[in-house]
Amino acid sequence: MITLVLGGTRSGKSAVAERLVAGVAGPVTYVATGTETDADMAARIAAHRARRPAGWATVECGAELVGALRAVVGTALVDALGTWLAAVPAFAVDTAGLCQALLARHGDTVVVSEEVGMGVHPASVVGRQFRDALGELNQAVAAVADRTLLVVAGQVLLAGPASPARGAAGSAGRWAGA
């Protein structure tokens, strides 16, 4: 099962994703795309590390998400698409490769991403390019996901089942309650 968890800054999206995989039997791998670029990012990464159970493996992949995801066995939690996108020059990520890797996985996958289209209109060209690229990336992942959840102020909303090609199986799956 592929679950996409979307939310704005400090919405609780990562915590929701962590709860979704917390009770899963078998190996869980946290696939981290963020890297320590400054003191603030280091503090954010440390907070995420502190929340994770000791039994979870962690892969810090940075911009190499597709390859890292293909190597993960068992359940994968990817956090987050926005930091992956930001790490790649001109925001030119391999969206098709990511979607293929997600569909080819034998384990469940929870993908966290930032919802940036409902916020303030970016003042810079680069800000608008990032927002647009992330919106397109989120749409592509949602199209292959079994379900998409939107997290607002810590509350989980079912944003919709998968596209007609994937069916609506995700709405009644093992992770129905977040």
C-alpha cells in the first residue's frame, strides 16, 4: 500500500506518518531526504530522530531518493518530498522514477510531502518555481498512491482514494485510521 501524507509546515504530517507505520510488523526504514544545512535544519532533524523508535533503520539519502527507495526492504517511510525537490538543481527530480520505484516496492510505503499550494503566494520566481514543481510532484505521487491524507492542525482528512486506475482499495486498508 502506498499512502501519501500531505500537510503544511508544523501541521503534524510527519508525526501522522510515523503513527501509520508504528505498529507494522517487520522492518521499518525511515528514508530521510533532509540534510543538515544550518543550525535550524540540524535541530529539526534531531527532533525527528528523537521521535523514531530505536528498531527502525534510517537511510539518509538526500537527493538520491529513488535509488534509496529501491533498496529498502519492508515498510518505508519517506520524509519528505519537499526537501528532496529542494536538493536537486532546478528542481529536476526523477518523478517518473520515483513513481515506478513506489509501484515496484513489495512493502508498504508512506510518503510525506509538504502542501505548499494553499499558502502565501511566493514573492520570488524561485519560490513560485518550487511551489509549482512540488505541486506537480505531489499530483504524480497521489496518482499512484492507494490513498492520500491531508493533515491540518494535527487532524487527518482523507483527501481521496487513488486515481481510478489504482482503485479505491486504500480507503479501507490496514491503515484506515491514522
